[in-house]
Amino acid sequence: MALALAPAKRALASSGRLGLGGCGTPRRGAYEWGVRSTRKPEPRPLDRVYEIPGLEPITYFGKMHFMPGLARPVLPPWDRGWNHPRFHRPPPIHEHLLYKDQACYVFHQRCHLLEGVKQALWLTKSKLIEGLPNKVLSLVDDPQNHIENQDERVLNAISHARLWHSTEDIPKRETYCPVIMDSLLQLCKSQILKHPSLARRICAQNYSLSAAWNRESVLLQVRGTSGTRLSAKDPLPPIASREEVEATENHVLETLYPVSPTIDLQETNVYTVKDDTGFREGCPYPHPHTLYFLEKANIRSHRFYPEQLRAKMILFAFGSALAQARLLYGNENKILEQPVVVQSVGTDGRVFQFLVLQLNTTDLTSSEGIKNLVWVDSDQLLYQHFWCLPVIKKKVVVEPVGPVDFHPETFRKFLALYLHGVV
């Protein structure tokens, strides 16, 4: 038995000496395996043409090829005679056709305002009122405006977006958020038989908005796409009476000191000052009714906090109202005889933000005088949580698939804003 084990021991000992490590793999250096070193090569010395007063550098330009000992010629940039998109070099900013000395602070769809609603109110010269207007709340409480089997159909819309629409076990926010919004809008459109005036509306997506105004000594602008817009042939009626509008003259806007009110806005000197509603002249549906915003970013760092989402809703609703007012009444800064009303709804698929803005004045330079009005109903839950997979403990279903803690009053407010102006 000892004689039989001797050859095996000698083989293991020899493998250790050869660098096998007891695993049967030969040990070799990195270069024997063909692996190059990770050390970076030294950079090539720069070929410089030293300018010496009174002397002309000798280069290999006339030779048309490289020659050691001669300096590298400095040649002007090659002009191919046409613009190649890959090698296009934009001119300096100060030589741009749209360059202006006065800087413009732009708010676009990816701006996250530091101070949220407080900052948006100062930028738009507005007064905040908590809750929705009484005209809208009266539509919420009226059972004649409800849809048949309303709660059941809303629950089916939630389950369709969170469970049935996607093949994923747990759909992501960018998947279910647009589906919930479209399904709820489709439920609202089902009221067209009861209210035929709803046929005088359209939904437009990815329209471009632009509106500029002066606030004290700062030039501000709102531009970009803002989701879905519900446009109508007829404008929304004013919400606040003339007495309530005149009472805003005594309201004092809250300052942001020591924070600059233009913080988190994009500063640029290349811009055009124009007011564009996003629709061509002669459009049969010129009046903005409601703007719908979706917060569907999957990456947490890209998401808007609820406060920032409400600020975004205020500024885009204000921009739509300002562009519409200047289209109707001209560019002169004045108090509007017929205020412009724009609504807005924002959601992440679970929590809804409701907003109504009434533009009373286009004189926004000074903080004194008549203010605009903003009604905000924030953080309205449609449901608390949705279980995409059942929770089973000890072979017993503890939590079934479906929404948890459903709030039907949130959809009633959603429906009331949609029916506002018709009922």
C-alpha cells in the first residue's frame, strides 16, 4: 500500500515545484501568457514651432512628408467646402446670430426649482390659495356628474395599468404611469353622450410652448414641451370675481432672500423672445383647458419631488395662459378685463396634484398691483399601494393582488376638472 502511494506523492510534489499549485495548471509569467503590461506608454513629445524673432523656422512643409530634425508646419484648418455634421464646429457664442447682451433665464421641462412653489409664485407674481375653487368642488359633490359604476371602472383602469398591460411581474413607473392617465381620460371622455359639448375638445401631445416676460430687472422665459394639453374651442370662464381680483393688490409676495429667485433656471445669452402657444393661427381649438404632466422617471435622481412638480405645473400653466393672453389682447402690459384660466393635473401614477391658475394681469415687472391667482390641491392619493404579486405566508394569501386603500374622491376631482366649463 505504501509502494502504491509513493508515485502519487512524487507527482504532487513535482507539480508544486512546477508551479501547478496543486491544481494541474502550469504557472507562467504574464508575458509568457501573451498578456501585455497595463503601463501606459509615454506620451509622444509635441512638435512645436518655436517663434524666434528675426528667424524663420525650417519645416518639412515643402518635402510633403515627415523628416526628422525639421519642425512640424502649422497649417490653417482644412475647409472641405461643405458642412459635415460630425466635424461641425459651432461659432463662438458672442458671434451667434441670436446672441444678446442681456441674459435670459429659461425654465424648461427638466428644471428642478430649489424653492418649489414658493419660487414659482414669485416668478409668476401669483397668490396661492389652498384647495380647489368652489366652482370645481360643486362638480365633485354632484352625483349627476358621476359615471355609471365609477369606482369599479377606475379600479379596473388601475389594474389594467399596473397588472394587465405589461408582461413584467412588477411594471416600472415609465410603463404604468402613461397608461393610468390615458385610461382615466378615456373614462372622462365616456361622458360625451351626457354632455355633447365635450366633443368641442382635443388632446394634443408634445406641443411646444414659448412665453417670455420681465420680472423686475430679469428676463424670464418658459419654453419646451409639456406633456399633454386639452384644448377647447371655448375658453374657461373666470373663477374669481372682480372684487376678489382687486383684493389681491394688498397681497405681499414672499421673497426668497438670500436665495436668488433665478436659481436652478438655465442662464443663456442665445435666445429669441417670442410668445408661441404651440398651435398655428386659425386652429379650431385655440384655448388651453388643462395641462397633464407625468412624472414617470424610473431613476430616482431624475424624478421631481411633489413640491417641484407643482412648481413645474404652475410655470407651464402660467406660460400657456400668458401666451394665450398676448395672442388675444396684444403685447401691452395691462390688467386683463377677461382673465385667462388654465388648469393642470400632475401625477406619478399614484399621487395626483391638481391646480387651477387665473391670469389677471400681464404687468409682471413690479411686485406691486394686481396679482394672479393659483389654487392648488396637493398630494391626493388615488391608492396607497398596489400588490403586483400576492403576499403568501404559511400557505395563506395575506395580501391579494390589487390596489390597497383606494380613494375614489381623487378621481372625482379629476373628473370635475375635465367637466369644468361644460357643466
